[in-house]
Amino acid sequence: MKIYVKLLFTTLFWGGAFVAGKVVSQNVGPFSIAFQRFAIASIFLILLTWKVEGKLPALKKFQIIPVILLGMTGIFIYNVMFFKGLKIIEASRASLIIATCPVFITIFSAIFLKEKINLIKGLGITISICGAIVVISKGNINLIFETGLGRGELYIFCCVLSWVTYSLIGKTVMRNLSPLASVSYSAIVGAVALFVPACFEGLFQNIRNQSMLDWSCLCYLGIFATVIGFVWYYQGVQRLGPTKTGLFINFVPVFAILCAFLILQEPITISLVVGTALVISGVYLTNRTSN
């Protein structure tokens, strides 16, 4: 029972990350936010890896480039696009676009890793993408064809593509490196890569001028949404298996929408509710294990 509570709180933390990101992105640049988030997270992840595994395992030569790619895709690109997007569009809408990640991972796994897509998965992909279209267009699908995607939506879609790339690379990296060590290294690589552009963006001036609310959001993103969320999620994988644990991810957009409604007063529209139902249903079907 305890592990189910942890997983539920994990999805709450991840859902809350959209609200925290929305708040801090209004005052701090995306490179500065991302660097500070993963500078904080890296410290805790290194300490945690040391405690759990006895040390941070040394990388072998063949692991160096894939680990760098993990940091550049899942940390650097994802987070810069994430905070750029959240500055423009609602946290609730962003969460539903990102909720399609498992669907696109399935599509690209079929293309590049030759994994099979059966009828149920194909149906799930279609339903989930339809849900994303409803959310993006706010229920007026013709709007997409008339005006195209907005800049904020494009940024969040870049998040999806970068996370898909991160996940596919991660499938090969984690054959020889534990998930905890993989995330620790990718967080370190991402933080190091983010440091220089963050400096050009005015990192040190940002740090001096950040409010207590900004610092609270950054600590939340670094500790709760990254370190604790990751640890509890993988405890779930160990106890319940990846399939049962993965189903909890469907709660992330639900919590994001509720948090955005309660904290940011973002409206819950009919298109948002319909899109949520379609995206979650599609992701569930896509991740079913039956062939």
C-alpha cells in the first residue's frame, strides 16, 4: 500500500512541476531555470547514487557519447523548451501535450528499434493524438489549419521529441548502467552544458534578483519533481514492475490541470476535459502489454 501512495505523490510532484515551471518562467530565463534545477538535482542525485550503489560508477569509453546525448536531449533541450513553452501557454495545456510522450516513444521505437505496433496500440496512438489536437486547438480543429501551431505549442512539442530521443538512447545505455547512475550522469552533463548559456542569459544577476517564490519553485523542481519523483518511481518499478508503475503516469496531466486550476486559476474548459480523456485513454491502450 505504501508504494502506491508514493507513486501517487510522484505523479502529483510531476504534475505540480508544470505549475512551478509556469510561475518561475515568468521572471527567470529558461537557461537559468534549467541550470539551477539540475545543479540542485545533481548534488542530491550524486549523494543518493553514492549511498545506494556505493559510488558513482565510472563510465566506460563506449558509454561516454550516449551519456552525453542523454544529458543534451533529456536535460538540456527538454528543459529549455519546457520553460520557454510554459512562459507562453497554460500549464494545463502543456501537460497534456507532454502526456503524449509514451505514444511517440512507441511510434519511434517501431521505426528505429523495429518494435511491433498491434491493432490496440495503433488505436491508442490515434486516440491520443486526436486528444492532443483537441487540446492544442482548444476544440476548434480548423484553427490549426488556418494559423498553424503557436510558438508555445511548438516549444512543448520539441520537449516531446527530445524526451523520445532521450528514452530511446536510454534503452541502450541502461543495459550497462543502472537507472539511478544514468539519470545522475545525464543531470550532471545537462547542468554543465546549461551553465555557459545561463551565464550569457544573466545567471548571476538572476540569482541575486530571484524572489523567495522563484527559489521555492526551483527547489521544488530540483528536489521533489526530479530527485524524489525519480527515486519513488523506480521503487515502484522494482516492486510492481514497469507496466503497473507506468499506468500511474496517466495521473500527471490530471494533477497538472487541477494544480493549475487551484493555484494559477487556469480555467478547466470542455476541450481540456475531452482532450484529457482522449490522451489518457490513448496512452493506456498504447502501453497495454497484450499483443
